[in-house]
Amino acid sequence: MTDCVFCKIIKGDIPSKKFYEDDEFIIIADINPQADKHYLLIPKRHYADITQMTDEDAAVLARALKKLSSLADELGLSNGFRIINNKGADSCQSVFHLHIHILGGNKLSERMG
């Protein structure tokens, strides 16, 4: 995708504050934080949303979530965190490259939306 902002971040064309990177995904700071700690977990391979992933692709996402659990303390999320994935217009997905929001760092509202 030539005009995808997350693809440009992954390629290094747009600077971002990276907290983790491997061959399959990155974790960066969200530029519009909704919590004290707000990160984005972004697969390097472009998928518009989670429904475009095959079962094999989903294994990458599973590995990313497992890695997140080992990074929680380092990311300031030791007391807990919330993960959110938006899919489509009704969920207010604004960037059509699969990404997972990670929110924490303070007590979050019980309300999910």
C-alpha cells in the first residue's frame, strides 16, 4: 500500500516512537493518546482489517499478543491494560491497516465506548 500511514511508519518513511520491533510487527506510541499509556501494535504485513487475515496470518497476531504480555512491565502496563481492535466504519476505524490499541497506565473507565 503506497498511501497507508502505517506502512510508511513500518518502512521508516514517517518517524514514530517505537517501543518494540521484530520481523512481524511493531509497537509504537499512539499520536492521539486516549489513556496515560496508549500504544499501537501493528503487523508489518498490510491487512485492511482483522477479517482479511487467514488462519496462518492470525498466528502472527497471536505471537504479537503473547509478546505484549512479556513487555507489559516495560511499557508501564503492570497493573493491567485493555486491547481494542476497530473494524470498519461503525467502529470508527480510521486507518485501514490492522492495528491493536493498547491502553493502560492508569485506571480505565469500566465503560468500553
